[in-house]
Amino acid sequence: MVEFISYSGRYPCLCFGTLVIKVDGKEYSLDGGLRSGGSVWFDDGWSEHVESGEWRGISCLPEELKQYEDEILRVVNDNVSYGCCGGCV
């Protein structure tokens, strides 16, 4: 059982923050980042384009939580605005 508590990532670095979750009643504070399914690209005139997408992974996931990764990602996608916010551009 995974429960979302909070996520501190905000523009201009939505993908980098502290994710706080509970897994089977134990609270975890995961510092690092989320891997975005979004992207940033540039057209021929060098104008940037930002596309949001579901979160695809968690960079800071400890080994003991790997078995819960799919459920953690579901909870993250239900509670955190999709990346990419484009703040790094």
C-alpha cells in the first residue's frame, strides 16, 4: 500500500524535489528527482516547445522500494502535475 504525502518540486525544476510517501505504514522522504515523460524541443527558429507527460521513473528510489515502483509511480502521477515544466530551458 502506497500513500502520497507531498512533493516539493516546483517550477523551474518540477522534476527535482523531495517526494514523501508512506509504504505499508512507513514514511519515506526521497530526495532527488522524477523522470519526466515530457520533453523540450526547439523548432528551426530556435523557439522552445514544452510537452508535458506522465512521470516515468523515480531517480532516487532505494532498493527496498523497487518492488513498489509501479504503484509509487501511479500515486505520483495521480498527485503531481505532469512534467516537463520547461523550467530548465
